[in-house]
Amino acid sequence: MNRAFVIDLGGSQVTGLVATSEDRLRVEAIASLPSEGVWRGNVTSPDAASAVLRHVMADLQAKGSGTLGPAVVAISGAHLEVLNGQGMKLIVPRARHI
């Protein structure tokens, strides 16, 4: 059984979801609260944003989803930048094991 913990940290609401999959995807718990400390995708108050996030996580655990593991977090905004790159590194001497 695979388990996923997903958070969407948005400007209007913070939503968390726990789902499992064996043959089909099954939502175990979902929780959502109005967002605070986030405006247009920018975190303007880390303390307020983290407080709402803690409440969403507590709601998910209270709904019986148990201990929450690593999460996939969705956040967007003009402050984010993506860089694509490519590189190469020669390994000398050639017979060296990696």
C-alpha cells in the first residue's frame, strides 16, 4: 500500500489530503482552512502561515489518518524561479570506480 500526504498552500485556503493506493486511489482524510500569511502565492507572514498549516495537519490526524509522513507541497508565486541546466564532469583516471 502506498500512502501520500499532500499540502496546497494557497492564498485563499490551505488544504491537506491523505490518500492511499493499492488497486485504486482512496482518500483517507481531507482538511481545509482559510489561509493566513500568504498573499498571491507569496508567504508574507511565516508565523501565520505555519500556524494555519499546523491546524490543517492536526485536523488530518484527528480524522484518523495517523502519523503524517513526508509531504508533497504545492505553492506558486512570482517569487519562484526555475532554472534548467546541464553539466558534464570528466572522471580521471578513466579506470576509477564510482
